[in-house]
Amino acid sequence: MKKISYFSTSSLLSDRTQFPSFFRTVPSDAFQSQGLAEMVNHFGWTWVGLVASDTDYGQEGIKVIKQEIARSGACVAFTEYITSVLSYKNIRDIAKVIKISTAKVVVAFSTDIYLIPLFEEMMAQKVTGKIFVASEAWSVSNVLSVDKYSPLLSGTLGFAYHSSKIPGFQEYLNSINPYQTPGSKWSKIFWEEAFECTFLPQNNFSDTVNEMSICRGDEDLMSIHNLYNDVSSLRTSYNVYTAVYVIAKALDDLRYCKYLDGSLPGGKCTGLWRFKPCQLLHYFRKVRVTLRNKREVFFDENGNPPATYDVVNWQRRPDGSMTQVKVGSYDTVASSGDIFTINSSSLWWEHGAQEVPISTCSESCPTGFRKAARRGKPICCFECVSCPQGEISNQTDSIDCFKCPWDMWPNAQKDRCLEKPIEFLSYDEPLGIILVAISVSSSSIPISIFKLFIHYKSTPIVRANNYTLSCILLVSLSLCFLCSLVFIGYPQPEKCLLRQAAFGMVFTICVSCVLAKTIMVVFAFMATRPGSSLKRWTTPQVSYMIILFCSLLQFLLCVSWIVAAPPFQQNNTETQPGIIVVECNENSRTAFWSMLGFLGLLASISFIVAFLARRLPDSFNEAKFITFSMLAFLTVWVSYIPASLSSQGKYTVAMEIFAILSSSWALVTCMFLPKCFIIVFRPNKNSKENLLGTKKETSIETKQ
């Protein structure tokens, strides 16, 4: 049997193995389910409830909607089936589930007869604030469009069969005559209802009947407007019209033997009066009809026409009743390419509001946050977690945060990456200015002392303390103060390569001079003993050899460091997040600490030797000054080790500069300030007698 249905929508009928000759002019429920899911997604509803009748219609429709909703990233809050039209045992439970659910949108895939008891129970439980999405089975239901349900159903959205005007149909309806129309009995009943009159039996007149209430049969139907002649929104009737039109077109194609190809059963056309059913089936499959409204109708491989629905919105009239207003369409063959279109400005939601209601399980995550799933909950139920340090999210409901580029850092809101500030010990900042001022002014002190020594070089106190070594030490001390300047300013690659080597070499010369002084004090005292062979080691050349040897060792160490693992400039983003610390990477910490350790070794030897020689006769009392100077020197650099390890960024450099200045000042203070004080303020003590002492018996000159 071949069948073209105008009302059967079940997706099961698309199975060609079971229904090979079934066609229809209404879309399959599968298209409707996809369209309803797309409408849910269009309004951003990610948390919806599903209610359906426990029938093939409801079960198949909800099954597809579930799949499509999950595919779009939304979630189903609950799924409930209305079990029986007669008992409705679970109606109360379904109403309670809808009431307590946080889902504001409920998709109801059912006929109106199933939904009436549910809506009655919802009103009894005073359920409010829900928006219903209706399937075509009840989207234009007159039973539900009454005042009673308007508080609950106002704002409902749904799919309805596509409506259109049938040419000439209204004229035909208005031309009906109760005496000349088949089924005149029903026509007369309609006539009496429409014109509020009564047909009397022939030859039967009653005086009790007002002549004005007698139906004449020639009343004008065009003068009244009711559901009978309102053809503005024909839906089922239009599908009937389309089905008849399609059958007529298929018969016409058969009559003129169109589509003669290898697929025609029997291999040839037999004409309109002697065709076989399988031949007509062939023409049903091939038929293409263009209706008056320019809509083209044809069947796909499953016997389904192009899916076209009207989107209707339930809006409350001023009198409290409801009407279904077309606000959009769902057309799978739309010429514009937009399958789903809707006029948002014409939408009215609950209580006449125009703002789209929100139906989500969780509040939207703002920028700067990411979504984190709740354990045991659907993906639509989540928590908003702030992006971790160094990461941002610049979209709402971001699934993940992403890191800023290495040279950028998040702003306070963590929704934008900003350029990281660059940090280094600059000449322009207060700390840099103070250190530069101290370094430059301090370097002038050794030079001033050097000039003072030149001026008083013939005095006993200058001559007794090895004038040449003192001059070398003063010059090197001045350079020690000035070498701190290479640690200030932008760390250029050249600076990074040479600054530690320059610091090491200058301080090595300085400390080796102190070591030479210490050794020469000991040699000078021991050489005074009778028969001592150390007299030949008290010459200035020995001092120079000590300085040269120590400096050469440090030079070789620095050269090896620069060649094997040269220091380089680096942008440090790890030490202080959010800041690019431009610094010099020493490359080899071993080489750095070896260089510093060599200085410590020289200072330690000087300290030990000077400490052992501190009780020598007063004429050789410089050992005491060397002891204090080396003790202060070592204390400064031992303290520098934990201080540098605990500081960060530019303050690490500042700590090293502070150590350089402090240790240099320790040498200047302990080695030279007492002598300068005597030269300038106690010139009477700057004599050979005072230097050698007043007790003749202990005088070395007397012994000689």
C-alpha cells in the first residue's frame, strides 16, 4: 500500500526497511527534535529539563533532543515521562521535580492531553518562573491557550507546522450554502452557531419564534470572522493541501511518462490507466512540486519532505487569554542558509518581559577565571576558579587559562597580558644614585691619602711602612671603590663579561699588597736576629714578586673562567614573577666562588700572619692594623654569602656593591687613617724617636 500522510510525524516511519512506500508532507519528529535543541542552544540555555509522554512520540523525540543538547554542550537537569493518560500516577512527582529543579527551561515533548493534568498539578503546587519549549503536538493547542493557564504558560516557545494561505480556499469556504452542500446536516448546525439562528422544519411555523432568529440560508459568511473562515494560519489543512497536490503531480508525471530511466519498474511507461503500484511509487520518489508560496516539496530517500516549522511564542492578550504569535522559522532548505531564524524584538517572555531568561546550572565565569567541574555533577555544573599566577582567560566561561608570553604578565583582573617591567640597578633610581655617589666620593679618599703620602714621603711614618707598597695599595683601593660602578646600570654583555674579573683582579692586587706588607714585617723583624739568613728577603723586589705571583694566579683563574664559561646577560623571569630582571649570569658559580675564595685565602693568610706578629716590638706595629683590616675584610665577605643568597634581582647586585665598598673602607680605615691622623694632627709623633720608642733598652737602633 502506498501512503502519503499529512499528519504522521514519528521518526520510526522513516525506516525504509519496514515502511518502504511511506511518504509524508509533514516533517519527521527527528527534524523537530534537532530544531528544538538548536533553539535551546540559540538562547544560551545550558541547563534544561525534559518532560515527555511515555509513548513512541515522546520517547523518540526526547531521545534525539538529549543527543543534540549534549552535542551542543548543554546539559539535561532531569528527564520525566508522563506514564498514562488514565492514571497519571507520577504527575505529582513530576511537578515536584520541575519545582525544585534549578532549570528554568523545560522542553515538553507531548500532546496536550498528557500535559493538562501536569499543568493542573503545577498550578496546585504554585510552580512559577518556568519557560516551556513546546513540541508541535501542543504548540498551538486551543485547549491550553485559555486564561486559566496563562500565568504558567505565558512566554512559551514552540515549533508548529508551517502555515501558509491556500489560494481560493477562503472564497470557497465563504461560498458554502447549507442547502446545497454535501453533509447538509452538519452545515446547518454550523450555520445556526455562526449566525445565532434556527432552521425550522418545512411547513412548520411557530408564533413563538422570532422572525429575526430564523435561518434563511442566504446569510453572508464574509460578514463574520471565526475559526471557520480564518485561513491566516492554516497548518494541518495546508499539509492536506500539499499531500493532494503532490499526489496530483505524481499522477500527472505518470500520465506524461516523465522520468523514464533505468529505475522505472517494468522498464517502460504504461500510461495513466494501466500502471502498476510500484510504478506510481517511482513517481512519488521523483516528484518535485513548487507551490504558490514558492516553497518546493520533494521527498528524500526516507520519504521525508524538507523540514519547515514556524516558531511560535505564547503571548498574553490584554483580556488575559493567550495567542500564538509567529516569531521565527526553522527551514532546512532556506535560501539564505540560515536554518534557524528568530525575531528577538517580537518575543515576549513571562509577564511580558523582553529580556531572555537565563537557565544555567552555574553562573557564568567572568574573565580571569576558568571553569572547574564539580565532582559527580554534569559538565554544566561547575565552579569558577581564578587563573593561577602568570595565566589569564580573556573570555567568559573559559575552560582553561593560558600563560602569558615570557615577557608579559597578567593584569590585576587576569584578563589581559601586560608587558613586564624591566628591573636592574639603574643610575636613575635612588639606590643607584646613592651607591654611585658613595663609590665616587670614596675613591677620592685613597687618592687624597696617596697625595698626602707623596707630600710626606720623607717622614719616618711613611718611610717605615714601605712607601712603594703603600702607594700601590692606595691606587688599588681607589680602583676597588670605582670598580663597583661597573655593577650599576644596564647589564650590557661587555659589562657582564668583564665586571667580576675586574673586581677580582683589583681586589687581588689590593689584598696581595697587604699580604706582602705582612710578610715583609715578619721578615724585617726576623732579619734583625744575629746570623739570620732572611735579610736578603727584605728587599722591595720580594714584595713585588708576592704581588705579581698572587695577581698572576687570579688572572689565570679569571681568564679560564671567561674562556670556558663566560658570563652573559640574561632576562630572569623566574626569580620575581611579573618582573623581568635583566642581570648578568655568572654562568659558572664554581668559577665565581673560586675567584672569591682565592681572595679569601689571601686575606686569611694575611690575617693569620699579622695576628701571629701582633706582639712584635712597637717599631713594627703595622701588623696590628693589618690584623684588624683583614678581620674586617673577611667579616664583610663572609656576611655577603648568606646575604647574596637571600636577596633577589637588583638587590643581589646591591649587596655585592655594598660588600665591595665596605671591605674597601675597612682597609682604608684600618691601614691608613691612623697614619694620616698622626701626619696631619700629631706631627710631633711623626719622628724617628717616637716611631722607635723612648726606652733605649728596647730600641732596636741601640742594639745595633
